[in-house]
Amino acid sequence: MGNMGKNIKKNLAIWVICLIVFAISLYVGGIQNGPFNENTTPIKTIAMFSLLGSILVGGISFIHLMWQFIGLSIGSGDKKERNIFKSIILFLLLAPVFPIYLLIMLVKSFISKKPKVKDIRWLVVGVNLLIIAPVWVLAYVVTYFVSTDEALLGTRYQIATINSMDSMSPSFPPNSIHKYYPYKNIFYKINKDNAYKFQRGDVIAFSNEITTEAIAKSGLENYFFFKRVIALPGDTFEMKNGATYVNNELVVEPYILEANSTYALDGKYASMKKLAIDGLFLKNCQKVTIPEHKLFVLGDNRKNSDDSRLIGFVDFDDIKEYLPISEQKVTYYEGVNPINHSTKWRDASKDILELQLIKNSCPN
């Protein structure tokens, strides 16, 4: 126990020192002065290398500590040599729950033999409760969030910020935050048929050649277009007297900024043509059928939105993110801040009455 205790104590000390170096270098190089890769300075470079070094040394030291402690619980001397295979199996099985295993073994040790004041077991208990267990819990939390991001699962929602444009007001005003789900998650990558099935009223973020070209020629920074799904593949869409019709039925839209404000964007189309940008110019009273694997989208601020009236249909493969219509109607939290997009929607009960007062500009 003596030599083994010294080895455990030594590895614990190395590991704790590495944690301290890690925290200091992270603060100096990251939190205090911004990310390592921005405005690099000598102190940031030193902090970065000390950070990487502490991770490497601390990791090796901790793995060695685990190996010794599990080996100690099995036996020592010849008995330990005979149980080397058992040690390896235990190491692999217990590594994910090592703090719990450590506490159990220490409690058993305390019960069998009362520790003295200077017993190393007190140090192991303290380090386990103050450092190992919290770090372990944090590691599980980080693992969960990493394993549910876009690269792996993509089923956990993430948070994004709307740019300064107001094409999705009032539901998503400029510089507001909202949650979203990655569309091209693991289910999409395995089989596109397993991807999320869009509904009318969902909002999506997308990017394609037309949007990229329009942004570049307008001299703006690159960003995803963020619009609302109005019509699905196989649907027909038509604008009449400022209202929208899907499959010849009037769509009541409480989420738009102004009632009956959906018209052809003649001026915006002229601007696009001057920039030699191709798109779909949808005129008033013109009925279109949505092709397979594509969506028809509009902004909630219909008078100030570059959407399918100009840029055409959105292909499923160009979609990056989505937020279902059902989740726009419930409250969710970003930190302690409640978010509910539907609280900004209008009372659309009188939209039909107002529409009847508008002079019909479309042939019957």
C-alpha cells in the first residue's frame, strides 16, 4: 500500500497541477484576451501551449492514476500480476463511472480500517469530491451537447441571432434570438426520407446560389435567408388582392406584420435584374405549382422581404435550419429569458372582412 499510495499521491498532484495550469492558461489566453486565434500575442501563444500541455500531461497522469487505483483494489504483487487481464477489463468498464467507483472503494476501505489523519485516503476523498466528480459531471454534460449537435445527432435545438434585417418582423424582429434545429442531421445523412417533414408555417434558414449571389452583389455580409414556409411540394400558390391562397383556399396569417400585404415586388425585381440576378418573379394573380422537393417561402414583413416571389422556390438540399410552427407558439427559455414568437402575432380575425373591402384586381 505504501509505494502504491505514493504513486497515487504523485499522480493526483500532477493532475491537480495540470488542472490549475489549464484554468490559468484558459483565462489568460481565452477569457481575458479573447480567442487564441484572434489578435495573437506572445502571452496568448504561451497560454495556448501551456493549455495543450496541461491537457496532455494531466490526461496521462489521470489515466495512470485510474489504472493504479483499480489495480490496487484487485490485489498486489503476484496476485496483481495474475489479475492483469481482470484489471484491464475493470479499467474499461469502470472508467466512465470512476468517481463513483472511487468513493465506493474508499468507503469500504474506511469501514475495514479507520484512516489516520495523514492517510492518503483523505486526500483522495477530498480530490474526488472537489475536483474529479465535478469535472466528470461537466465532461458528461459537454459530451451530451457535442453528441447532439449538427455533426452527430442534430436533435437538440440550438440558438441563433437574427441579423439586422426586418423581413421576418414581427415574429422574429432584427437582432432577436430564436432556437432552431439543424436540418441536415444524422437522420438526413443516413436517409433523406427520415428527415424532418415540413409543415406550412414552419420557418427555415437556407442558402443557395441565388441568395449568395444577391448578397454578394448587394455588398452585404454573407448570411442565411430566414423565411416562413407557405406552400409545400404539389401545392398551388397565388397572390390575390394582398392575400395568399394555397390550393385555392385563403390562408389566414396572424404572423405577418400587416394584413393583406402580400403583393408582387416589382421594384425589388427590377433591382435584381439590374444586378443580373436570376430568380422567379411572381406576379399578382399568377398561380404557380410548387415542384417536388421544393418549398415556397415568404417573409412575415411582406413589403420588405426577398423571398420566393423573387428568388424562386427553395430546394430541400439548400435548407440549413428549421423551427416548427408548433414550437413558435410555446414559451421556451434562453437562460432566464422567456421567448414566445406568437405573442407578437396579430389578431387576424378581421382580415377576411378587410379583404372584402379591397377592390378585386384579379380576373374571376
